[in-house]
Amino acid sequence: MAIRGALLMLLLVGLISSALSYTRPPPRETLFLTLDDYEDPTTPQQVHVSLSGTTNARISWVTNATAPSTVNYGTSPGAYTSNAQGNSTTYSYQSYQSGQIHQTVIGPLQPSTTYYYQCSGDSTRSFNFTTPPAQFPLNLVVAGDLGQTGWTQSTLQHIAQTNYDMLLLPGDLSYADYDESRWDSFGLLVEPLASQRPWMVTVGNHDVEKDVPPAKFTAYNARWQMPYAESGSDSNEFYSFNVAGVHVIMLSSYSHFDQSSDQYAWLQNDLQSVNRQTTPWLFVLLHAPWYNSNYAHQGEKESVDMKQSMEALLYQYQVDVVFAGHVHAYERFTRVYNGQADNCGPVYINIGDGGNREGLATDYMSPQPSISMFREASFGHGELNIVNGTSASWTWHRNDDDESVTADSLWLTSLSAYPCSN
């Protein structure tokens, strides 16, 4: 026990020393990728994968001209033994006109299997992705507020080096705001990763068109369709899904969330349906954080009012972790409920540090609140390695001189594993 205590003390001292000695790197340039000018305008671009139910996947892509929404796929390179037909849409916003946005669901698929695929019958570009496992262990990456900068590129490079099964993104994807062409640029930037693993996302404030009509989240809803219908939701902005033994809930900070809202009613029904015997882990993602000791984004209704409306519901159903973005820094809280440390509450983690163009939020409140366990204004990403139905390892990796440095870590025990008491 003495040796174990000494090792833990050395780890703690090392983390504190690392945080104190860390020199924050400067901002990096904003990136803008232009649509590839393929000779054939039906060549697929901006390819990404998401889940669509427990055994299916959705393949999404864009073509510059009308093309069939077909996906040919199989488990061997070049041997496409199955095919599926989807649909395509376009949208316009002010002077912008999108290309053909294709959505095709394929399956049923086998877990932990690599599938090779082509889109729109185009043989010049081939892709592959690997399905998540059906049981533990499960490796998740969490990255918020990605945007399109040199730091985004660094974060994506670090993520690419991990052996992850799925990426979770709590809002603010492209930072397009009203410039719709930046959605195309973002699609090109993330395609190397998003075409190989499922990316599950929710909305942030920079995913809203600043001038409406036609409607907020026009581009997001057209380009990043999530499995909302499969989870009983009537909105692509909030939904849930199961993967291995995990139930993940994606909430919208920018849709109605009061207790008379559709989102609240859906959330209540969804939580009631969760079986903690088959899905012992329960995670929630949203954009505007409910707990935050950074001066950035204090007092916003999307944080304060949503917390007041929904916190008791998450506490009642023993949510394990709540991930948020919005604040451009990293912060991890202990298990919390109603502003106080509570063994039955969720761990709250703010991870809006993927690489956005607005820079880091460096101004923290002092003294540090007792419920705030670790905080640092640096770009980075998180990795959640779920070992089994009881234990999971969380690590936060900051982008330090282009090397992914582990700056914070925690072992988690699922609230479903023991009777909860304070």
C-alpha cells in the first residue's frame, strides 16, 4: 500500500509540475480547402461514416454533379459483393448552392470488421472503414470545437495515431457560421479519418447559420445526418445510440430544452428505456457546458437554463459522464450534482479544445473551485478506453509541440456497478 501510495503521489506531482511548466504554443493559420476539381464531377468527396442502428452504417458524401446514391461494399479490397441505394439532396443558402449530398445506409454489418467500399459507382476512389466491436473493450475519441486551423490538423494527426473505434464530437464542427463553402472545406479536411471510423456528432453555436431563413442547422442537417429516427427522436439535433455496452445521448444546446419541450420529453423517454444490464455505461454529449470555471461563456442561457431543466433527470438515471465543448479549453470536474460534489452525479468534462479559429480561453476563475479537478487552456483531444462494464480509463492529450502529450488521466467506475450513495 505504501508503494502504491508513493507511485500515485509521484504521478500527481508529475501532472502538476507538467501543468505548471507548460508553455502555451501560439495560434496557427486558418485552413481553407477547396473542392477538388476532378475531371469527373460525379467523383465522391467529403466521405464520412456514422452509425445507423446497431448493425448498419450510413455513408455520406458529396458530388459536384448528379450521380447515383449507391454504395458498393464488401470485406475484401476490390470485391464489392453487396450494394445499397440511398438518396441525395441539395440546399441553397443566400448565393451558395451545395453539390449533391448523398446518404446511403448499408448493412447489416458484422462487428469489428473492415469493409471496403465505393460511392456513386466511381472506381477512381476506394475507401474502407472498420465497424465498432459488439462488446468491450471499446475505444472512443472525444474532440470538440474542431474548426479548421493548423491546430485542428495537429489534433487530427494525433487522433489518427490512436487505435480508436469511434469519434464523438460535442458540437462546433466546421466553424462555417454563414460561409457555407467552409462546410465543403471541413468535409475535405476530415475525410481521411471520418471515412474510416464512425463519427457521431451534435450541434454547436457555430453550426448555426447566422442569418436565417431558411432555417438554423441547414447545412448540418443536410450533411451530417445522425440516427435520430432510429432512437425515436423527431430531430437530427438530438438522438441516441448504442455501441458495444454503451448508451450515448446527444443533446442540443440550441434547440428548445425546457420541461415542456420535445427534446425534454424525448430525453426522459430515452433514459427510461436504457437497460443498464446490457449497456452499463451511459454518456451524454452537449455543446454549452453546465459546469465551467473559465470566464468564457459564463451565464449563457444554453448552459444555465438547460442545466436547470435537465440536470435532475441525468442525476436520476445515473449518467456516468457529461462531455461538453464551447469553452476553448480543457476542464474536468469530479462527480457533481447541483453544484456540489456528489458520488451519484456525472463526471463533467469540457473539451472544446480541438483547434478552433477563435483561439484558447485562457482566463480561469481564481481560486479554482473544489469540484474542478484539472483545467488547462491548451488544444488537444480525449480518449476513453472502456475496459469492461465496470471500469474505463480517460486520458486527455494536449497538442504540445506537435506531440500528443498526456496531461490528465482518470480511472472511472460506472455508476451501474454499485448501489449509489453519498
